[in-house]
Amino acid sequence: AHSVVRAMHLVLRDAILGVHMQSSGQRSLCSGKPFLGCTFSCQGSHARARGNAGMLGLPPRPKKSPLDGLHTRAGIKVVHLMPRSATLEQAGGLHRMTLRGHSGPVRRVVISPNGRDVITVSEDGTAQVWDMNVGDFVMQLARDKPLTDVAVAPDGQLAAVASLDGNCCIWDLDSGQVRHVLKGHAARVNAVVIDRQGLRCVTASDDGTVRVWALADGSCEQILEGHGGDQEGLVLDVAISADGCLAATVSDDATVCVWDLDDEVCMHVLEGHTGWVVSVEFIGSTSELVTASHDLTARVWDGVRGRCMHVLKGHAGRLNKVTVDASGTHAVTCSDDLTARVWDLDTGECLSVLKGHSAWISDAVLTRDGSRCVTVSGDAVAIMWDAKTGGMLNLLEGHSDAIRSVVLTYHGGFTVTASDDCTVRVWDTKAPPFKKVAKHAGRVTQLRPLPDGRHVLSAGDDGVAQVWDAGTCTAVRVLGGGGGGAALSYLMAARSGTVAVTGSADRRICVWDTCTGELTKELPPQHGSRVKHMAFDGSCSVAALLLFDSTVLLVDVPAGRTRELVSRKDVGVLSSGLNAVDVVPSGRLVLAWSKDGSTRVWDASSGALVRMVPGPVPTAPVLAVAVGPDEAILATGSGDRAVRLSRMADGAALAVLTQPGGAPMTEAGTSGSSAGALMEFSPDGQLLAVVLDGVTLAVWDLAAGVAQRPLVLPPPSSEVTGMAFAPVGQILATWGSDCTLRLWCCGEAAMGEQLAFFMVDAAVTSVCFVGGRVPRPGETSGVDWWCERWRVRWCDACTSLCLVGAAVARMCFVDARVTRSRRPLTWPVSVLV
């Protein structure tokens, strides 16, 4: 019954992935048509349908959820932003499903002979059996020690699971019970294999021995010793021939031993490798075998005669694995040199070199006919190749950590990968190739719009900046390598739109021509204290750097000159450490705020300290500072939840606003589990959005001098780590570690109402709006309403970039049920993976 319910759940989930859903009987704002009687919700990458939960028998949604409170107080229907183009996460695409349940790295994955059950072993001490048709685990085989390997009997009834404590358990896959515990090894079991006859199980251990076990009663039939000579050698891998008569073992002693399992003798000790031999496989139904070694070579051996037939040379790094196809004609070797090689086992010739990974290759598998190959790597990517030509057929991206194991279904229709990110993913290897687009190789740190209203700049931990076309959702230019490999944590686009500047923690500053992508100026990195915070003016000609030793540097970027505004040796200037710095858009003034409750203002041209603006409470640290768009008002927020408004001209206090929320904060960016403090002026300077505890978002009407209704996001999963106003100032975007982007209405009649949301699989790191007002086609001036077109761009820790476009009537800001537009309101999203 559970399987049927789960299957119905998955069908419904696949049908609604990425689709806007509203409550039963209502109309979708995206299509204007009635939709399913359920509400789409998800947390992280898990999706759950609610509304029809009673009919499906699914558990109710938890009370605390990122989607709590999506239906607004004013009756505005919250819009779920829809994908415009397919992504790896969508049903029917290259990535079919993610199997989640392990709490530790998944070391090995195998597929049962029935082709349906997937068995995984993990360092969390559990082996799990998954049903690929259901997409969930159906059996858990628990142990109290990390697991290392797994093998399945040919009839699919038994599974042998090896563990770190030297034991191997034989599990009955029908009942989920332990049938035998194979005890005898004195150290971890590195490999386990079951013969094709289903009679014997062979284990290889770090204690230098190989043990042969009878599956029928779990008794130890043989103890094979011979590796290491006088010293104990680690037995790293074992293989059994197709007829079950021979076994081959490899060791760190650089030898290969061939054993006659019937006569219980060592037939040959194969010598020739000069390094650890780490992998072995028999070739087809023959007595020949192939081994892979850290000496950069693989060797093909005749197991009966005990001679080397071929030496497979070509790799520039140590080999990690060798795999043979079912026909026994081809083998693939995986190496630390970032390549895999496909070999003809009859001739020893290298047929192709598979280049494309950016880290060591840990495992590979060939289809039964040897025509295609899938490799997995430490770069968290799996790649499907044409084994004959070496051409890349498909890029399987989705894991967030190193992939350790890969298997194919019998006919090669699906690939299953196991990763250190604790997940297993199933891929459709026959799906159309996914078009590879430019992207960052690490976390995206910053996004900045260009003034043309069409392009966006992005910077990442990979040390690269890119220019994206918001209309076509593609990267049109790469500003690469400016960080010298260091992460680009700071990014700014000049008002002219032709210049961009990037900064990294080593004080390197690079100036780019955004039209050509050329590096026009570079200020090299400096030794000493690293950058704690960096800010630029609107023309990208002035930079302020705060170092971790509280030194404040002022940089004339075009001239390349650096001046010290504050030195850690200046006794009396600083009474406490500084939190951050900023430069006003005009570049006239530089600001730095401190833990002592004050904000210092310098003249950028002379470097003189103009004034010190006290905080709302002198003893409370200043956590956030914002400057009004006309540079006339300075807002400072302190740890006691007070917001002080001051005149920039003379520092005079205008007002002190009390921010709603819980306990006071004592350090910048820290209040229990809260995120950092944030302050943002609207483009017209009439509104001030403030978050001082990471949870409570309040929007202040500065003209009225009172706070509007605060937007309290549902704790604990809704920490706000960033926010941005739309160009018109009527929309506020917030995002955070709960993987959710939210759009809020800041219009007078619907202040605080949520308009839209979008959920992803990882924390959102940056958002910006792109574009401006555009007239509605066919309308002339004098019409009492207008359309606004903008783009919201976000990025997450998995380096995905998302572009959101909207065409919304102005009346929608007040009440979504009243609009003079006859066209349905749409919120399309394009995801670039």
C-alpha cells in the first residue's frame, strides 16, 4: 500500500514540478485557468502536494514550513514563479530522481539483477534498498559501523555488506533480516564479491587475508594468505572468474595473486607493477584479468599461465579503478590525471582518451556493447562519453560533492551515481543531450545589473566574473581569471555600464571593460591582513577596504594609489573594532561603522575625518548602515534594535526608530541563529527596509515617520540574508538560507503583502533587479495605468543562476483581484544550470 501511495505521490509531483499551483477552485495567475485542487510546496528539494493529501493518504505538511503564510491578508493570491525552460531537476529530463536518506557519504551503489532495486552503502552505517519505480527506499539494513562495499547474489535474494569493523553481513532482501554474520577478519573489509553461481562469497581485508565463505551456512571455507611476504599486506580488491573456479586479489605490495578456489592453492603471484595495485576484474568468461595500479599503468594477465599479456600505458597519474564491459573486449581505466582511457583488451591499444573532468576520476562503467562510457569524479560531475571517439555525449550535473560510484542498468537506459553529498541520483542516459551553458564553477557571490536594463554581472568563488543577457538567459562574456584563482567576493558596475570592478580577499582589484571583457587595470594582491569588507562608488573609481586588523584603506582605482584612513597603530582613533565600510555613490565620502556604536565619515578627496556620527545607543554596536539615494540621510542600525536617522551634512539626528523583534544583538551578523543585519533604502528614498535579527523585516515610511506593518517571516527556516528593492520601489525582494526568494508589496494599500515566491535546492546568495518601466504596447500617454517590466536574478550555493521576468499591471500592487489588463499576469522563470 505504501508503494502505491508513494507512486501516486511521485506522479503528482512530477506533474507539478515548476508549475504554479493555487488552492482548489481558484484560477492560476499564470494561466488564468483552473488548476489542480492542491497547493505546491517544497523544502529544499523535497516536494509535497497538499489539499488532496487526505485522498492520497500523505502525511500533513509540518506546521513550520518555508511556505507558511503565503496567502496574504489582503486576499492577494501569491504567485509561484514558474520555470520557463527545462532544468536538470525537472521530471522527464536527464535527471530522473534523487534518492535521499543517508546521513553520511555514500561509498558504493549496485543494482539488483531484477533491474529495479538499488542498494547503497554509506559511512553512516546503513545499507539501503531503493525501489527505482517508487523513488524511495523500501528497506534499511542497519549496522553500527561505517560500510565499505556491497555485493548482490545472482538471484537477487541475498546481499553481502562489508563494514569497517572487519565483519560482513549476509542480508535476506525479502525479509530484511540478517541471515549470517561473517566474522574472522581482524581489520576493515575493503571488498566483497559473490560468484555467479551464488555459492561463495569472497572478502578482502586490510589484515592481509582473503576469506572464502559458503553462502548457504555462512561458514568460512578457506583463508587465503600470501600478500605482503614476511610483512602483512593490505588486500585492496578481489574478483571471481565467471566459472567460479578462480579468484584474483590485489594488494599494496604491488602483486596480484591468482587462487584456485577448488584446490585452495595460490596458482600464481603476478609481478610487474611497481606501485599499489588497487583494482582487478576478470575479462568476460575467460581466465584473463586486468589490474590497475598506482604505478600509472594497467596490465592484462593470463590467469592460468601466469604471464602478462599487455601493459596499458598512457596515464600521467595514478590509477584508481579499472572496469571491463560485459563482452570482455574493452576496459576503461580511471586516473588522478583527470582522464579516463578506453582500451582494446585484445591488442592493448588505447582507443580513446576521455578528457573533461576537473578532478580525479574515481569510477567508470561501460555499456554492455562497449560503445558508451560513464565516468564519475571528485568534481561532483558524471559524464557520458562515446567510448570509441572520446566525444562527450552528456553532462550529468546535480551532485554537490565528489561522486564515488556509478552503475548502469542492464540495457544501459539509466545511470545511478552515489556521492559524498549523501545522495544517490538516477539519470536517463537516453535523454536528449542537455545543452551545456557557461556558468560559475563555485558559489556565486555577487550580482549587479548594468544600466542598459538588459545585462547582469555575476562574480563567483571560482575567481571569474561573467556578463549575462537577461533576455536570452545566456552568458555573453566571461571576465575570467581576474582574481588569480581567488574568490571574487566584491563586484560593482559603473553608472556608465562600460566598466566593472571586482575585488578579492587578498586585496586584488581588477577593472574590466564590460563590452569587450578585457582586463583594463589590475591592482595586485598585497601581503598582510586580508580584506574583511570592500566597497566601491558609483563610477568604480574609489574603493574602500576594511582589513581584519581594522585598517581602513582608500584606493584611487584609476591611479592605483592607496591611502590609509585608519591604521591599527593609531591609538585613540579606534576604541573598538570596525564592522564594515561603504562609499557613497558620488564617491565624495567614505563610511566605516564600529562596535563602539559610532559611524565615521571621511572626505574621499583629502582623506580627512569629517565627523563621527554616534549610534542610537553609544554602548550598542552599529550593525548596518544605509545612505539615502540623494546622499542626504544616513541610517544606522544598532544591536539594541534602534535605527537612527541622521543628516549627512552635519550628522544631526533626525529620528530614532525602534525596530520590532526579539532579543538585542551583541555582534554584527550574530544573534543566536539569526543572519546578519540588513538595511536598504527604496529608490525614491521614502521607504527604509530593516532587518537587525535575521528574521524580523520591517519597512518604515520615512515621510510619515512611522513603521508600516512588519513582515515577520516564519522562524526558524526563514533567515533573511539579503534584500533588494525593485527600481520602482513598489516591490521588495528578500532571500536567505531557507532556499526561498520572496517578493513583497510595498504599496500603500497592500504594504507587507507577499506577491510571489520561488524555491530552490540551495541557499540563495544574491538577487538583483534588471530593467525599468516600459509602456504597454498599443497604449499612448495619458492612460491611467502602466506596466512595469523587471527581471530578478538570483543565484545559489550550487552555482545555478535564475532569471525572473514579469509584466504586471500597476493596480496589481494594490489588489491582484483588480486589474485593467485583459492579459493574464505571468511570472516566468528561466534557470541556467
